[in-house]
Amino acid sequence: MLGSKRVLLGITGGIAAYKTTFLTRLLIKAGAEVRIVMTDSAGQFVSPLTLATLSKNPVLKDFVREEEGETDWNNHVELGLWADLMLVAPATANTLSKMASGTCDNLLLACYMSAKCPVFFAPAMDLDMYRHPATKTAIETLEGFGNILIPAASGELASGLEGEGRMAEPEDILAAITTWFARQQPWTGKNVLITAGPTYEPIDPVRFIGNHSSGRMGFELAEAAAALGARVVLVTGPTHLQPRDPGITCIRVGTAQQMLEEASAHFDQADIVIGAAAVSDYRPRVAAPEKIKKGEDTRSLELVRNPDIIQTLAARKSGQFVVGFALETENELEHAQSKLKRKGLDAIVLNSLKDPGAGFGGDTNKITFIDKNSQIKPFALKSKAEAARDILHEIQIRIGN
Ligand code: C5P
């Protein structure tokens, strides 16, 4: 749910701090990496040892740290930059007001001021403190900074009073964060099917026809689509690459026929289909059951055409946006555009082997995105990860929401 997000949890000194033990567990269970920074008074409500054990990281409180006779400091700037999100829970009236005014007299506040990531805050205080105009103003100011309020709930308060001011329950805090991130991801709920890598067409049990495709472009497209919130199925030919995002379903195949079978099985559910695989156009008519022995000086191999995977899928389109790749060496634009038409694609990504740094193998690519309305958008030489984001952005423009 939180992928491998890095969460900086700031705990301040209210009785609700005891709930941060449960909150830490929930964050860890949701896949987050958690580091905790607390104020002095928070340590009186909840034990740093408990939190360090649960978060699997030391709990930080002071700017200066003495370790085995050596003096070091906890770098708030690094912590602020490390985090994918900061969560201040519970946020006391004192800390809220300091955050709003830019007071920076402890490590937690210094981290807050240094954080570039989204900051969530979950106020917790007694009824009258919560109602006080100073608190209301602080909350409004923080929301004005772009920080995200997780409102306090109503109920029985530690003072015995009834009313607003209870920190949201840990489950509700987690839900507020995951919902917020889901809304930031434009492809949440979308299914993306990607083919990647080479195919290996067996000649005999030890030999095959293959190519130099590394699979990297397809894998980067899968990562970029998952980062946009999509559910991704990646059907890949032989490659050593591993998907980094645990949300990517990776199906490994050998031949073009196997790739077609797997891609076909996932086509109907897909909203977007990208054929980045370098599929072998031909395969040996028969694969010899035993290793072929050395013999005559010349030898020929009968080849038959493989199915065109992306074309076969595009012929079954029912609303899917289908994108192919074209690796060309001459008359690039013309060839790519006629391939787009012949295969019934919505768009094609051209990479020319003439461009240094483009195509197979390396970490970079220089692409041109061409759609079926002959809109042509060339891009500069970029990393394959950046090229993947550009491609998805072009698709996003054309599919809308
Ligand atoms: O025709 P060509 O092989 O150049 O087309 C490249 C595009 O078609 C790529 O998107 C590739 O993944 C796809 N393709 C395919 N099945 C084939 C051959 C190519 O899906 N047999």
C-alpha cells in the first residue's frame, strides 16, 4: 500500500503518543521504511526503545549525539530530504504553533523545516485547546503551506472531557495517507500490459535464435507505470533484470509464441498496452529434439514467421490504447508511420539506430513519439527511465482520464 515509501514520523508530547507504537507497526506492515524523531516531552509518554524496536531504526531526539566517546550530530537536512513523507502524530498545540511560526528549537521542527516531501499532521489535544483560535489559526496556516491535516476525531478525551481533539486512530491515519497518495497517482485503477526483452527461438535443446535486447526499456516503462499507480503486467523474454517495484507482475517467457499467449491472456483487462519486446520475426520450423551434431560444411535452417504480437493484440482492441516500438536504420519516420498503420496501433515510439546512445543495450535512448494522427514529438537523448516517463506522459495526454 505504501510501496517502499520512506516515512519520517515526528512524535510530540501528548498522551496520544502511546498510539504511535501501533501506528509504527501499521506503517511497517504497509511496506514503509520508518524513521522516528521525537520531542523531549514525547519520550515521557512513549518509550524510544519500543519505537526503535518496532521501526528497526534508532529513534532520534537531539541535534547532538554522543556515541562511544565521539560527538556527532543528527543531520535534519538529510532526514528531511530522505523522507518521501513526513507525518507529525500526535501534533500538540505547542508543536503546531511552532510549525506555523517557523520556530525551530528541536530536531523534529528542524526536520519539518527541511522536508521537501508532503507533510501530514494529526493534531491531538484537549477540547478547549483544540477550539482555541490560536490552534485553529495554526492549522489553517499549515494547510496554507500545503501540509495535509488529518483531522482530530471526537470522543472521550484523556482529561475526561468529551469532544473534538482525539488523535485520529492509527488505521485512519494510514488510510488518510494511502488515499492521498492514490489521488496523486493519475493511473490508479488502470491496467498496463507491457512486453519486454528478446525472445529465444530454439534450434535444438542448447541453441536458439535471439537478439541483443536487454529488456531495459520495457522494464523502465513498467516501473514508470507502477509509479503512476497502475497495475502492471510485464511479459518479458529472457533477461537478468528484476522489477524493482513489488507491485509489478512479471511473467517470464522464452519464445514469441509463449509471449503472445501470456500477453493475450492479460489483454482484455488492459487499458494501455505497450509492445517494447524485440520479438524474433522468425523461428526454426522445427526445434531438433537432440543437440544437432557437426556434419556437412554448410547447413540450412528452415524458418517460419512468428506471429506479430502487438498487431495480433491491436486487432482485438476494445478501447485499449496500444503502443508499439520501431527500431529503424533508414527513412525512420516514414517506416515508423507505415508500421503504426499496418499494425493498427494508436502510437509508435521510434528509435533510430543512427542516433548515438539510442536503441538496444545501453542506459539511454533517443525517442520520437508518433501518434495515429501523425503528431510527431521528438525527444532529446535521455536515460531510459526518463524516456519511459516521457512516453507515459504522451500516452496520458492522449487518453485523458
Ligand atoms: O515490425 P517490427 O518488428 O519492427 O515492429 C516492432 C514493434 O512490433 C515492437 O513494438 C515489437 O514489440 C512489436 N512486435 C511484436 N511481435 C513481433 C514483432 C514485433 O509484437 N513478432
